[in-house]
Amino acid sequence: SRRALRLIVPALAALAGTTAAAPSYCTAIYATANPNADSGGKSRHLFLNTVSGTTAAYDLIDDAAVTTGTTYQYNASSINPVDGQLYYVERTNGTLLKYNPVTRQTTRVGQSPDLINDNSTFGSLVGSAIEETGRMYVYHSYGLVSVFRASDGGVISRPTPITFPPSFVKNDTTNGDIVLGAGNQLYIIVEGSLNGGAVGSHLVAINDQL
């Protein structure tokens, strides 16, 4: 979940020596869970109550809204502050979807080849974050960020390489996440080594024009 990161950015920033946003203190976190391909299970939206610390399978993901394909991989979930709905991506065919937690209805928003896992060029889709203007930032595992309109899935900017600090060496591919801090400052969590140290997860502010 993207909103989860608003809770942990301050702690990670302290470790990385970076000033970050104050926590949002959200009490509801949503994520997507994909079953093992051999299990035959359905993908689900997960709900985390940050007050009680409990996690529950909130609802099955509606595969019918994708309209194409037979196997599905969901990732890059984020709450859109414009409408309060959960946006996420089916990353084998690049479909952007939104889910209304109140009505439990899923709507297909749009589709783009830049939302497809592309391990030869951009890597896998790792995460997303949406700002109040409706701009959706998508983080790719080879260290790139692309920007979309959450309203219709239209491309604002194609995957752009992130500029990392000179003392930081990113892994060839990385897991992690992306989050918006104060003033819509973007941060990513990326795997690599700092100052020749051991490989680990690091918080990096994005200062590139996207």
C-alpha cells in the first residue's frame, strides 16, 4: 500500500539523514495480494487496520474489469486523494483500475504499454503514488518513474531514469515503493549500497523533473 509509507517515511528518513514529511496517521491501508500461480486462488484487496494491527482479506479483485488476458498480476496500489478510491494496475497488460471500498465496485480506468512489466527496458511495476492534482507516479524496478493521469490513465511522461546521489549504487533491479511527502516531494525506497557499504534498502528523494 502506498499510504502505509506515509507512516514509515519519517523513520526511514531519520535513518537516511533526510528530512521527510510528517506522518499522515491514516488508520486504513489497502493493498493487493496475488496468490501463487499454481494455487488457483483469486487475487484480493487486503485491509490493514493500523490501530489494531490486524489484516483482513477485504474483497476479491474483479478480474472481469481487466477485459483482456487470463492470468493477472496486480500491484502499484495507491489511494487517490481526489476521489478516495483505490487505484492499482494489472501489470501483464497495463490496465489501470480503481476500486471503491464503499460500494466494492471496480472500474477500468485506462490502459498503457508503459504500465506493463517490461524486464528488457523498464523492469517490473513496483509501486505508485497519487497527488492531489490527480497525477499518478509509477515506480519501475530498474529505477525509473513514469507519470499518468489518474482520471483516464493517459500518459503524462514516459518512464524516466531517476538521478541517484553519487555515493549511491543502485541494484540492477529493485523492490521498494514510492510515496509523496510534504509539498508533494517524491521519495522512493530502493535497494543498493551507500558509500560502498552493504546492500540494503534506502530512502531517496526524487528531484528530477518528471
